[in-house]
Amino acid sequence: MPKISLVAPVYGVEKYIDQFLNSIRNQTFQDYEVILVDDGSKDNCPQILDAFAAEGDSRVHVIHQENGGVSVARNTGLKHVTGEYIYIVDSDDWLEPTALEKLWKAAEKTHADLIYGDWVTETSSGTMMQSCFAKEFVTTNPETISALQFAVNCNSGKVNIQRPEFDAIRSWGGAPWRVMIKSSVILDNNLQFDPYVRGLGDDILFTLHLYEYVKKIAYMKHVIYHYRKLDNSYSHGFKANYFENIDRINQKQEQFLKQHKKGRMAKEAYYIRVMLYLQQGMDRYFLNADNPKSEKERYAEFKALIKTHPYAEAIKNAPTRYIGLKKLKYFIWMLRYGMAKIYWNKKK
């Protein structure tokens, strides 16, 4: 049994796959397996993966399947893991050479269910170091674990929550590459990524459910990962069906709240997530230059939307005291106090 199982879905990343595979080759820690799931990629990724496996390393496993989306590909990988810990990564990013070594040392020392590290965001304009907390910690405190679960819904911005282990959360979220997970937590509880949300927010939902079974969390101040922020990712460009997809995520978030009988704090975190998606929808839909509707039609649609569930409740109840993102706070306040038109005019 290997110590760590790496799981990576692969689709349409021919431009970046060599850097990713090299980062696996160059790991200073050797007791791992890597499960590469070709999700019906139309470029040369299938051939590149086969060539990588043909090098003769028995730790490399390549699976080819018809395109089913990132959630299905991740689930396929999870069905084949044999390691003590699981690390789910993206094949257009890359790992630090010492990533697995640092993660395993923390696992040996703490035996934590989740082990977090820091990362670097890579963009076309430069790099930015992302640090989660001011100092390392290990916790079994249920209230701290609940606070971290709350922060999963608050995206990558600062979260103003104080606990004995930290003064604030500098950056958090639900991306699986931020954390190495004890295999038993996933496998014993049959945790999977949900294909219903079509790859948008599936990592958030997965992580929220994951936290229901977590008893111990460790954070180490070491960079383990390089996240490539691509201009052609879902977060850019006009999305005609943007709010249809968001409705799917909101449905699943509300199912999570009911399934686990979550209280006020989890509901408030959900409202923050709703407002994040609404704010992002301003750029991706309402005020996007490629939206073919007239401004009058788009504004009328916006005004109607914010009166419906769950947006009306989120505008009223999202707790701005926890939010470190100033633009999000401003957005909520403007809508809460009836200044939607002023915000629209400033934003457009």
C-alpha cells in the first residue's frame, strides 16, 4: 500500500500536461501512486499519458473513459486509490518538488484527517503567494473545525473568524488541491463529487460534506502547489446559462444543510456563497459585453432575480462581519439598502 494516492482528471490540457507530469516525476518523496484519468480528451493528452505510463513506473496508472466531466473523472480516480492518504490535483497545475514529502511528514507527525499547505497562484501577469494562516496548528476542536467548514463557502478571500488556533483565515475555499485527505474519511463515508452541478462548485460541495466526518485538521506553512489561473477558465467570459448552473449548486447546498441538520452558522455561510455567485454573475452575465440582451432587459432581469429565493434571503441575511473581501461587502450593502441601480451604474 502506498502512503499517498494522487488523483488527477485530465482533459484538454496538452499545453500544460508535461509540466504537471514532470512535477510528479521530480517528487522528493517516492512512496506514492498516481491515478491519471483521461476524461475523453480530444487533444494529445491520452497519448502523452500512455507514454508516461510506458516508462515502466508501476506507480503510474492511466484510465481512459468517455467524457463525463471533472466530477465523474475524479470519482473514477477515487475508485482506484489504495494509499493511506489521497491528494486530488488538477493536471493544468503543478506540484512543488517537496510537496508530498512535506505532506507525509505532517501526516506522520499529526495523523490528521486533513492536512493543508500553502500554494502559489500563477497568472499571465505574475505569481502570488497564498498563505492560509499566520502560523501552523493542529486542532481537534469541534468549534474550530466548524469555523473552517464555514470558511469553505467564503471563497479565497480573508474570513474574519477568530479561534484559539488563529486570529483570522487569510485564504481558504474548497479546492481539493489545497489539502491531503486521509483515505478512510472519503472511502468509509462513500464521499463523491456530484456530477449534477456540472463541475461548477462540485469541489465546494465535496469539501462541505467531507467536513462532516473530520475529527482532526493540521496546517503547515509550506508551499505545496502551483495553481494556474487560466484566462479561458469558467470564471471568464459570457455564460448564457450561468444562473441555471448556479441554481443547481444552490439546490445541492440546501440539500446539504437539510441532510446534516446544519444550524445558523452554516446557513449564513451558504448565504455568503449565494452572494459570491451573484456578484460573479454581474461580470459573467448581466454586465458582460457579449450578452445580446439590451441593458434595459438585463437590468429588469437582475431586479427580478434578487427578489427570488435564495437571493432575497441572502441579501438580507449574509453576515458581512465575517467577510474580508471589501468588494463583496460593498455589493451586499448596496443591495441590502435598496441601492441596486446605483451599484449597476457604477459597475457597468
